Amino acid sequence: MTRSADRMARIQPFHVMALLARARELEAAGRSIIHMEIGEPDFVTPQPVIDAGIAALQQGHTHYTPAVGLTALRERIAVFYRERYQVTIEPERIVITPGASSALQLVMSILVNPGDAVLMADPGYPCNRNFVHLLNGEPRGIPVDASTAWQPTPEQVQAYWDGKVAALMLASPSNPTGTLLGEQDIRRIYEIVREHGGHLIVDEIYHGLTYGSAAQTALAVSDDIFVINSFSKYFGMTGWRLGWLVAPGSSVAELDKLAQNLFLAAPTPAQYAALAAFEPDSIAILEARRDEFRVRRDYLLPALRKLGFEIPVTPEGAFYLYADCSRFTDDSYRFSQQLLEAAGVAITPGIDFGSYYPERHVRFAYTTSLENLEEGVRRLADFLRGTSD
Amino acid sequence: MTRSADRMARIQPFHVMALLARARELEAAGRSIIHMEIGEPDFVTPQPVIDAGIAALQQGHTHYTPAVGLTALRERIAVFYRERYQVTIEPERIVITPGASSALQLVMSILVNPGDAVLMADPGYPCNRNFVHLLNGEPRGIPVDASTAWQPTPEQVQAYWDGKVAALMLASPSNPTGTLLGEQDIRRIYEIVREHGGHLIVDEIYHGLTYGSAAQTALAVSDDIFVINSFSKYFGMTGWRLGWLVAPGSSVAELDKLAQNLFLAAPTPAQYAALAAFEPDSIAILEARRDEFRVRRDYLLPALRKLGFEIPVTPEGAFYLYADCSRFTDDSYRFSQQLLEAAGVAITPGIDFGSYYPERHVRFAYTTSLENLEEGVRRLADFLRGTSD
């Protein structure tokens, strides 16, 4: 029997994977399943980006790039920050990574010693805490709820900070709740973090997918914040595995050294393809998709509320609705299982996102067509009628 | 100033990167540089593999795959083990990873607690020890030299094992020495590792690039060995970032859980492209390239010996020659710098590979054309004549 390092007991599998496996079984047996559990856009990568990837392969771009990425791509991202956010970022501070996951790993690895704590919202993206477990650190959840739009407040950050805390991680828009932090909120929190001599990491991987006012980057607050972003969500490039990190200038040499060791470089064809992601024809496609996501949200949110799910804060970003299902169940995991078996609708139970009342919540992803969402809501309505009989 | 976790002081940058940066400077200023420091094949990915990657993109394969990889690719690799090694591997034991680097990280992460030691040959591939540092473990070098073909002996493994050791890592063919371990050597070492209740990890990323008898996989010895392989070297797919891991069946669930968290999945276009890497037309190209590497080795090895470099064991694999340069210098790093500045030849100093007499050694990579190697040898000869004047 293979030994298992201690961290493995602290790293939980995604519970939704068991549901997904069951959904695939049911589909293989001929059942129709409406997928509202999936955290990636249903759209294929925009054609101009695909075309750029094909052109790169035709030109034989199959060797390693530098560990921190293609210079042209780092420069293009810097232009993007200037155009979209009116923020100046030196290209040297941008590190291209194999997905935002690797960006997060780089940052955690240079900041966290064994035993150090990292603060983060609960509920939150499950991998965040597991990157801290990987390094034998302690992820410490700050319980958040609808009363603060599911985001930690400056007062909470102050209260949860102690001598063990090395860093705070924020996410805006948040997964699973889709809520944002304003620039002033980030500024107030950043000031508290700096007073404690800690570091602030901000996950902006759902930037671009916002349906009210555009989100401002945390880099507008300070150069001394680690910002993680990705080509996966807004840019629709999940399978290419490409993300980036903007870091304080003083830490770039350390990040470069670590990137050389941990992953050598991000995928080359993806980096060339991504150069086309910022072009007007790509952006036009992406903005049309954003409009489509908004239409889906604007359908699904009131439909779920009408069925009796409580979603007190209107999510302004990402493609998730985090819904209180306590009117129907006191066990959201069992509820998700039953919904799948009885009605063929797959959703994600709260337990994947933390330990603060997960049994009362489920996450709906609107990463499927409006037609599918409508069918899903019909099935949900029937299912809920059945369980309340 | 950004804090730096303790591990960052233990993770050394690759010293060759400074030389490489200087080489690029010289090239930008118009100097001709012969590159014999680069650890990737100079060949572009075989055209049938590129074509398969293009076809995958045209078909819109841009979404995530399962964390452990495409089922079709895992099955194809299992067939490869049967055909090439006459070894039966269940596809379920094969985990597709974003490069061999990620495979190594997965294995280390499930085996190594902070403070645990991992044994490995010194000299050896520098990232190996840094993956152990990442987890706050202790990489412990076993000093090896030409007397044992640069490989640890069973007696050494026995002598270096103590209560802190969790695992032993072997590499065959080895980087930087190009030497192999025979099946019987691996078997004897495996038995010692198991007696101690430890685990054996074998790096086989240079398999396929051998110039004598074909290397046998360590999986012929036991199912209970972690074997790391890659599409980068023999298959010529460095920039695509794709590798794989064959693991004991009992650890696959843990590896899957960790892969979901650390990197979500390997790049999708690369996985589809790799399906074509095993086809006869690709293999024909790869075998012709192997012949070309052999021609280069057969030129460079005697040429370097004639110049006065000592290479007592003929390397049978990879594309490296690890040469004793003590006839010319007692500081191989300074020697490498001077060779670059004075003669425009870039090589890798021993210090990147460990602490066992690195100052006496340099690594030559024959990842450039025979014409370039000939020019490099001419420049080396002139340089050595100059320094001996």
C-alpha cells in the first residue's frame, strides 16, 4: 500500500465529481441530464484565437518559451491593463502561467511556510485552500454571507488576522457567489493587510464576465498586490491551460526561479493563440457571449427565486448563482443527489465551497444554453412539487 | 518588500540561465553563438503530430479534459507499453500531466511530508531536488561518478537510507550523464527500497533516445513503482507541455484528487495531438531523429575526448555528455563563462546538477546540428589552445 503524506488527508476531493460521474452513467444509459454544475463556459474558443493557434503550429512554434512567458504576450497584457483599466503595469511584472492554478501555486509557494495561515472567504473556490494544504499551511476561512455580498469585510480581516497569518486571498467576482468587491473595499482591506505586514492576493479570473458596472482591477489600488487572471473564463480558453499573474516587481525573480522548476513554461501554442484574444474581432465575440451570459442570469435568477430558492444578493459577475435551499432540505448534498436521480439536473452542493453552512446551499452554473436552463427549471419545479407532496 | 518563504532560499536558480541570458545579449550584438547548453531537441514536433493538433483545434477541442487525461490517450499509452516493453499496464494507472514536471510534483506531493528525505543521484536533474524543497522535504544526494556509470548502486542506497527517507528517485537515461540502469540494477534497488518500506520513483523521460540496446521500463520490475515519462524528448513535443505518470493502482485516486486541485487537466490540444505520436509515420520520423542524435554523439564524444575532456563511460542515452574538465580548470562555472565570452560556445556548468565535484564538470548537449557541433569543437580547440598558451 502506498503511503500518503499527511496533507492528503486535509485535501478533500471535489464532491461534485461523484455527482458528475453518476451523471455520465445516467447519460450513458440514455437519460437526459441538464448540466448546471460545470465551471467552464459552454462556448468553444473564439475562432480568431483558434486560427492563431493553428497558425502557430503551422509555423512550427513547438519549443519551450521562457519560463515567464513570451515577451510579446506579456507586453500585450500590459497594453490590456492600460486600455481596459487605465492602469500602468510594466510587462516585466507579468508572469504567464499554465492556467491560473499555476499562478496561484507560484504565489502561495513564495509566501507560505508550513504552519502559516492564509485567510480566504468561506464559501470560496475549493482549490484555494488546497494549495495552502499542499505547502502544509493552514487555510483559514472567513465566514461570509449575503449580508456582506459574500465578501469579507475590513472588520473581519482585522478580527481574523493574527501572528500566524501570512496572506489574505480575495476573489472578485467570487466563485461560487458571483459577487464583486469595489475598489474602495479592496483599498480598505489592502491597508489592513499592509499594517500587519502581510500580503494580498486577488483572484480576478472572472473579470470581463460582469453584468453591471465593469470591475476595476486591484492593481489600481497598489502595485504591491498579487493579481491572478486567466484566459479560461472570459476569453473562453479553458482547455489551453493559460493564465497570468501580476506581481510586485520585487518578487518577479523568485517567481521566475520557481516557474523554471515547477513547470518550465506555459504551453507554447496557447501563448501564441492568446495574442489574438485581445484583437477587436475576438473581443466582439467575447462581448456577445457576455451578453448571452447576462441573458441567462436574468432568466435563471428570478426563476430560482420564484421556485423558493433564496438568493438575496443579485450576483453581478461570473456565471454562478449560490442559492439557499434550506426551504427544501437540510442536506444540500443529498438534495443534489436526489435532484440528479429523480429529475436529471446536475448542480454542485455547497460542501465543495467550505464549511460555513454548506448544507443549506447549492451552486447553479449558467454555463449551458437558455433552452437547457428553461428545461432545468421545469424539471426542478416538478421535482420540488414531488418532494413537497 | 515581499516576504519570501524559507524554501525559496533552498531553491537555487539554474546557473545556466545567467549564461543563456548573456549568450542572447551577445547574439543581439551580432556574435555567433553555438548552443550546446539547451536541454530540448532542436527538431520541430513531427508533422503528423502537428497536423493532429491542428485537426483537434479545427474540431473545437478547446474544453477541459478529465484531470487524469483523455481516456483514449491513456489507453494508447497502455498499448505502447505492451508493444514496446511487453509490459501490461491498466490504462487506469496512467495519469496524463502538463509535462513530466507536474507528474513529478504529483508523486512528491503524495509521498513527502515536511522533513522527509528523498534520495537521488548527485549529479542529477536540478528540478528533482527543488520539488522536494517545495514541500519542505530534504533532497539527499547520493554521490555518483563514472565508476558506477553515474548511477547509485544498491549498496549506496542501503547505506544512505535512514528513518527519514521516504523515497528514492532514479533516472535512466540520466540527465546530465546520459547513462542507463539495467533491469537487474533496478530490481536490486527496488528490493532494498521495499525492505525499508519506501517508494521508488523512476524518471524515464529520455526513454526512446538510447543508442545501444533499448532501455527496459522499471514497470517490468514491479507495478509498485512510480514511473514518469514525457512527450517532450523522444516525441519532440516540449512546448506542448505533456507528460505522464504510471502509478501503483492504490495511489491513483489520491493522484486524481491532487491533479484536480493543482492543474485541473493537461492541455487539451496537446492531448489530441499526442494520440498521433504513436502512429507509424510519427515513429518513423522519431526513429530517424534518434539516428541523427546517435550520429551527433558518435562525433562529439571522441572529439571532446581528443581535446582532453574525460568522459570515461560512453553515454548510451539522452543527448548529453557530462565531461570532466579538470585538465583545463578548477572552476567549471568560470570556464563556461570564459568559453562563452571568448569563443561563443554555450555549455552548462556542473553546479546546476549538484554538489559532488561540480567544479570539475560541464555538460555538453548535442541538441544542435552536426555542422554546429563541428564548429563548436573547432572553437573549443582554439579556446583551449589559447588558455594553455
